Amino acid sequence: MAQANPAADPNAIDPRVFPPSARRGAECRELKLGGIRATALTEEHGSPLYVVDEQAARTRARDVRAALEAEAARIGTGATVYYAGKAFLCVEVAQWMADEGLAIDVASGGELAVALAAGVHPARIGFHGNNKSAGEIARAVEAGVGTIIIDSELETERIARAAAAAGRRQRVRLRVNSGVHASTHDFLATSHEDQKFGQPLAEAPRLVAAILAHDSLEFVGLHCHIGSQIFATDGFRESARRLLGAYPELERLLGGPVPELNLGGGFGIAYTSAQADEAPEIASIARELADIVAETCAEVGIAVPQLAFEPGRAIIGQAGVTLYTVGTTKPVQLAGSDAAADAADLGFAERLYVSVDGGMSDNARPALYGADYQVRIANRVSEADPALVRVVGKHCESGDIVVQRDVLPGDVRPGDTLAVAVTGAYCWSLSSNYNYVPRPPVVAVSNGAARVIVRGETEDELLAKSVIPAPVAPAHAG
């Protein structure tokens, strides 16, 4: 019997990847999420379907906040934990995060509107973005947003004008690039010099001096985000060390301590069982960051500032599962192909292509970053010999891949429900209507109950967005 990993069971639900509530039913052996059968969810809400385990998201938010706050307290300071809304934001999720004591990080006027609609206190909102419009800035200032992050020199003037017009003194942070290159996909590394976010760290004194020249602005500290889906902690530690090394000069400009340091987010999580032993524990990250902050502050002779963090994926990623329905399957012989050697190492001579009713419109990450996921048959278990599979979508793109490589029972067939794990982050938020495919709904599950938290779209709703011209009467010869 061919098997990619002799210790792996292609029916098994790995709790390190799926939400803690995910398990096989005792009798039917069907996957349950939040106590509800997967097929019951798709029968009521359709397929594809985003499912978010509310308790998993809340518990993770609570645990991440507790770890970062505890380590900050250990070194004599405090920590503010912002939920990075870009990962996945809707009104209910914003409410969950606020309930669990997190602030909210937004990156557009639309995300700001969602956070405010959720009742998040404006002072608990941070506003990011490399091209915030004058209108978005004015709205943020007027709403009382706690902190606006300055991404470029031009924004200093824009925010100062908006704050002066509103009669407010607006708190701001300056986003800088520490020059630390995160070990991640190039598109996810955000603190090297040649990219769109932030300013060079060497420019910080000049830019802070420009901020201080405006009475309507209150400079509260530097911000840096070195990237996303980062497993190694070395980059976080080095970035913190470089940022704090700039603080003595900034304190001379301020005439006193710089109150805060925002170290961003980007903490990596496991998307597959193979990654589960590599993903860093948040407690370990928090401890290492606290140690380097305390050590560096002592070395440069400054007080430890208030710390801030912006995790998103690390909170919501594992809470999400996407359910699909299999439409077709197709075996492809791999002999002579580039993949043949890798497949042979796993004991397979062919790959089974499994086509589902969604794809890159509901999960763009494989196409964007080559991301991989783990998949299981949700509606049953099977003792069939395992097959090397690639789960693909219905779109007219060869790169429309949902799961690059996994092993499923070889009798996976049309009508089966598939569950793809760890889709809570950057799936709905990056979704599209490519090929005029409606976006799926998002359903929250908890303790045997399910409710829609984001409505899905219909083809009629998509068609209604088109402006259909009135019929033109045919011309007649005179």
C-alpha cells in the first residue's frame, strides 16, 4: 500500500491543523465542526462554504494576548495586542476580538467602517496603509481613531492638516523598515528596503522631527512589520534590536522617552501536519522578544517602552475550514514529468486530480504564494488504498490549485465533501468573483449551533452590478 507518510492516516483529523472542535463522529465517522456535521452545514448553507469555529478564534485570541502581555509585564512594561483585520474581518469577528481584549488594526476606510460598526472603541483602533486618502484620514481623525501609522513623508502633512481641521491632536506612529529580511515568500517580506511600505530606519530622526513640528500630531513611537508567515524568530529579535537602537536619538528630539514600540505581527502557523513541528509557539516568541527588548534597552540606556503587536493569521487561521464538493476526478500518470521523481519517492506513479466547486476565487493563496494546505474527506472514512492527490478548482487557470499535494483515500469520488484546513486567514479577505463565481458565505459554529456571519453572493446579485443598456431600436432605411 503506497503511503506518503507511513505514520499518517489519510482519514485522520490532525488537531494541530484543524480547529480543536474538529473530530470524526462516533457512528457515521463524518467530520464535525463545532459539534455539527460537515454535510449538515453544506446542506443548509451551500458549497463551497467557509466555516469559522468561534470558540477556537476566541481562545486563540485570548491565549495570544495573555502570552504577550505576561512577557511584557515580566520586563516591566505593558503590551497592546491589535488583531490584524486584513487576515479576516467582519462585524462579528471584530466583536469577538474586542470581547477578548484585543484592539483592532485596519488598513482601509472599509475596514475602519467594519470596526466602527462592530462597536470597537475608536481609541482601540490603529489605521495602517501606504496610500491612505485624504478622505480616509479625515474620517479616521474625526472618528477618534487611537493611532494612525505614517507610512510616507507625504502622510505627515495630510494627517496634520486633518487633525488641525478637526481640532484634535492625533497620535501617530512612524512605520520604518529595519532592513531585516524575513525568511518567507518575497511578497510577504515587508521590511527590506526596496518595497512599498515604510521608510528607511536611517531616516527616522528626520521624519520624526517633521512630525514634532506639527502641534496637531503626537508622535508615540516606531512601527515595523518584517513580514508574514515567519517561522524563525531570529528576524523578530534582530528587528527589535535595530529599532530600539534608534530610540536614544529620537528621545533627544522628544526631550523625553518614546512611549511605544510596535513590533508588528507575522507569526507563522502550521498549514499542514508536516509544518506542525516547525511553527513557533506564541509563548516562545513572546519570551524571546521580551528578552531582547529588555536587553537592548539596558544596553542603549533607555526605559522599556510600551509594546504593541499585530497578529492576525496567528489568531484566526486555524479557526477556519473550507468545505467543498467534489465534481470530477482524473488520474494523471507522472512518468517523465518534473513531478515524477518526487512522486516516486512517496511511492506513487500517478496523481489524482480532484476538482471541487470552488478554487482560486475563494482561496487565492496557492496561486499568489504557492501556499499548500491539508485536505480530508469530510463526509466519510475509507479504507481504500491512499492516492496522491492535487485538489483543483473550477476556474479557467492552470494555476487554480487549492491543495498542491496531499494523500486521500483513493476512492475519493464525485459528491464527496472535502474539508480544507487553516483557511481562516487571507481566504475570504482575498476572495474574488473570477469567472463570475459568487463568493461563499461564512458560517460561525459553536457548541452545536451555526449562524451566518457573512452572507454569500448569488449569480443574480453579480448580474445586477452590470449596467445593462436599454435596447436600441433598429435603424430603418429612409
